[in-house]
Amino acid sequence: MAVARRASNAHALAPVTAPGEQGGDRIVSILNQATPMKNKVVTALLGVLVTLQTATLAQTEAKWEIKWTDHTANPVDMKSPGSRAYMPYVLYDKSWPAESRYRAWYDTESINGIGYSSSTDGITWSQGKALTGLNADGTSSSGRPVVLYHKVWAKPYRLYYYGNPGGVWQVRVAESADGIKFENDKAALQGGRLGTFPDGHAVAHLPGRTTDPNDPEAARPFIMYFRAATGIAWAESKDGYEFTEAADSPDTADTDEGLIRILPEGTPFNGQPSQVLQLAQNDFRMFVFEQNTNFKYLVSANGLTWEIVEDPVAVIGSTGADGAWNDQRNYSASAAYLGDGRFFLMRGGRANASGLYRTGVAFGESAFYKANDLGKWAYYSPMNNWQAEGWETFTSTGNEPDGTITAIIQNADGTVSVRDRKESGNFYMVHDSAWVVPFTVEFRAKLDDGATTGTGVDPYPKYTVSVFQSDTLNPGPEGWQPAIARDRFGRWNLGDESIAGSIWTQVDNAQFQTYTVVCRFDEAARAQLAINPSDSGASQRMPVFDVYLNRDFSAAKMSFYGTGFAGWPSVDYDGRFDIGFPGPSSGQLTVDWARWGNGVILDPNGPEATAKPVLAIARAANGVRINWTGGGVLQSASELSGPWMDENGVTSGSTVPITVARKFYRVKL
């Protein structure tokens, strides 16, 4: 089942072809050079080289897609302390020392020992060390390592592996301070669907997940996935040490309720999970192998309902050609996210001729995360030219802009006003986005005037900065709607002070204020919705937003639940930013700037410190259309080395005729 694809909102350069010329390569060059800062835009020089030959324009992939490149010198030498090095599990952390940012655990025998090695690049590995502290009774096997790492834990490494003390097969758990010397070894799961000689398991950790927010004992933040006879089963745990298998319903004859579901049919899926990699609250990725010769790639937004993206994974998911290190087996994959859209993957393999079990690596790239990485601002709109910066108008009630009563107004000072003074309806300025949860939006705005119109009874006319998604893989609503009135902000109904935590006052929104809003999911509500998608109370609690005022990040001023509104049908799966007036409120607001990015981003600096102007050139009927954000003066040259001349009279959005074979453009601040 393929995931739907769409183009990202990232700025792209269209190919340009002079009349009569044949297609060719398109070259894009980015230059950065410090220049005196002007107005509120970043000090940077952005140059774009456009040759007048054309090529197909590549589009940014959906967030699930990874393009893999196999390491040409596979297998890598793990320097195993045993006779084998396969069934690997890898972690990466850029905060670890450079020589050990890659850390891997692997089988050193066949279910009879686990080793550890580290690396600076994933290619050259340190001398392997055998793990200690496992199977202390000396009667059990050990293998198939799965490792969680959280630095806040007293023992930050948690190892889940297979063992069979007394001949009883189990998934066992142990903890460690260094990832090598383990202790407190015990059974985590046995019996039930686990079966005999289980081969394939994975564990995810979701802090806050519970089936009853009012009962501390109901916390279930750990989920274990494991091979069962009829599919991939799951179990859950409060502490990560003792797991309880998900039970079938006692009221029905359905014996598959304890199995994960594969969309769209919702049927069980057979295979051997080797890892669940979680990048965000709604970004889970599972690797599953089958018959030891290939592995598949599944994705999920909640960890329980999954969709198959690749079966097998392209390039690296199947056995190699005759004579390759993995021509007989290719399985048990584990991946790590490196940042900037880069992934690293390890998998086990066996050569037919030699019989050796070894490990190969591959490198992956996600165009989505390359443009919208975690923990970084992905988009900045200085409001110097709202249309060139990608904003559009939206109304669901016919409030189309007439330029007077309902309008988007570009102000001379580099701000934009949104006006909707109609007696009813709604009107917004909107921008496409590319978010995973949690994400952060930040904006500087003021409420010029507001009124309650028509038959409305809201005593606090407001504008909203609503952010939405419509990810069909995720249960429940995905709408976060900060409401901002003259002297307060908060949830939707700012007039109902009986709702505890619904408002925050003591702020003059008639003046420019900077709001930082972190949007996330309440994991307890998500767990309840996974059980009962019709739970209206959980629907209202699932989207949560934390609001910070004027970059005071000592603590959020308030945290608010959503309303249960799922968003407009026109919102796509990865999001949209709406700012404007919902009926029965009306009035005018002015926006100085806005920016957003994935992850929790609490940046004390303004966008001027991090943003860069964006220059985009696209083909037009009579030449090329030039758009840029961030202010500055357009310059052109016939050679990259110059001389550069100001393009006086050319503003963002202008069409420039093609008169020469090639031309270079840049924006100078």
C-alpha cells in the first residue's frame, strides 16, 4: 500500500529554457556573504545561477520516503568478540563523543552472545566487546538485541533480547550505565502469543501514554512488538520491565485484537519486527523481515495502525547478487536518524559460499526532513510581499476579499494586515506547511480592532492563529487554535472564564506581541482514541498547545487543549497555517512576521538572526518570473564573478524577458 505523495511547500526553482534551445542541466548555486543588515531581514547575500537549459524539476518527497544508497564496500568489520556479527541494532546521538556517535549491538553467535562496537562514521568500528550481566544463571541463550537509550534514566541503556532460562523462551530486559555492563536482568515477556524460539521484536517508548489519565497505575508508555503465529502482536508496560500482552475482546470471537493492524483494511500482518524508529509523536517507522531474505518498511502515526510503504525496501531490502556478502540472507534491519534528512541503516546478511554471517550498512536521505528538519526553523515569512512568500486567502463562508471590507493589505513598513469586517463568516490568510508533531509556530502580530458581528454573542472578539493537519493515519483531531483578543489569549471561547485554564490575561494585544506556540499531542488522549475513536472527551484533549509570550521561555504562560475541531477539508496531511477572523468575530489584525519548524524550538533570538532571504525563478510565457522574500535589491550579472548591477524597477513578482544565453541573479541586502 503506497502512501499518498504531495509536493512540499519548499521553494523550488523552475527550469528556464531560451527559445529554440534544447533541454539540459539546471544549475543552482547558493552564496552567503555578510552585508549590513537592513530593516528586519537577515544579513545574507543569496545568489542563484540559472543556465538557460532545462531539466526535469524534482519534487520533495512525502515524509515517509527514504532514498537509500548501499555502502559499496559491504560488509563492514564489526570486530566481533565472537564468530559472527549480525542481527544488528544501531543508535546514533550527535551529543556523544565523535569517536562513538554510532553505537551498535549485535549477535556474536546464534542466540548465544551479544557484542557491542562503536564508530565515528558507521564504516570503521571499534574492537567489539561482549556484553556482561546477561543470563546470570548460566543456563540461557541470548541474542537479537534491541536497545533504548534515554539519558534521563538512572541507567540510560535498556536492552531487550531473547533468552530461554530453563528452556522457556522469553524476551528479557536488562539495564546499563555504559551499554556494555548490564544488570537487573529479568523476564519482560513470556508465554501467550510469543511462542517457541521467537525471532523478531521491537520496543517503543511513548512518555505520557495511559489508558486513564486519572490513574497513575494505568500508565503504559512502553509498547513491545513481537512475532506471533498469526501476525505481529504487541504488549504494553508501565515501567518497561514487565509487559502485558494486549488481550482479545472477551465479548467477541475476534482473536486478532492483540495484533497490530495494517491499513487500509485493518488486517493483521505477518513478519518479524526488528526495530521501531520514532522520529516524532506521529512518525513511527518499523522494519520487518520475512524468510530471512528480505525486509519491509512500515509506517504509523500512533504505533498501532500501520501502513506498508515498501515491500521489500528498494535497493537494500533484498538478497544481493551471486557472490555478494548477503546473497543467501538479507534481514534484521535497524536504522538511526542522523539529522538534516539523513538516515543510517544496518542489516544482517549471510554469504552462500562462505557461510559467514556479517553486517552491511547503507545511507538514506529524506527530502522531506532535509527541508523540514527536527529542531530547526524551516520557514520564515518577513511579510515584505505576502503573495510572493506563499500566502493565499481562504474562507469557508464566501468572504472572498473585495479589497475594502475583506482584504489582505501589504503595508509599506513590511507588515501585512488581514481585514474581515463583514457581519458574518470567516476569512483567513493561509500558508501551506510541512509539519510533524510536535512543531512550533512563532509570530509577531497585533489586533488593530475587533467586533462581534451578526448574531454572535462572543464578548471577546478575537483572531485565531489556527494550525491544522489531516493525517489519515492518525486517530482524532489535529487542530491547534490559539485565540487572541484585546487583553487575553487562550482557548477558543475566551469569554467563558468558568473553564479552568481557558484564558490568560494581562497582555495588551493592541500592541505588537510575539507568540511562540508549541503544538503537540496528549499521549493519554491518543491512547484512549486508539481504543475508542468516538471518545469525544479524548478528541478535545488530544491537541495541546503551550504558549510563550515575548520569548520568555522560563515557562509557558499557559497550556491549552483544543476544541476537537478537525480542521478544514482543504488542509492536507502535513499541515496549514491560518491567521484571521472566525465568525462571529471580525476586525483587522496586522502581522509583522511568522516562522515555523518541526520539534520544540524555544529560540530567544528573533528571525533576523537565523533567516535567509529566498530567491525563486520560474519560467513565464514571456521570460522568467522572479520572486524573493526578505527584502533587498535584485542584482544581475552575465558572469558569476560580476560585475553585478542593480535591476532598478524590478520588484518581487516581476517577469523579466530572456534576451541572452545565460544570466545570474542575486538579492543584496
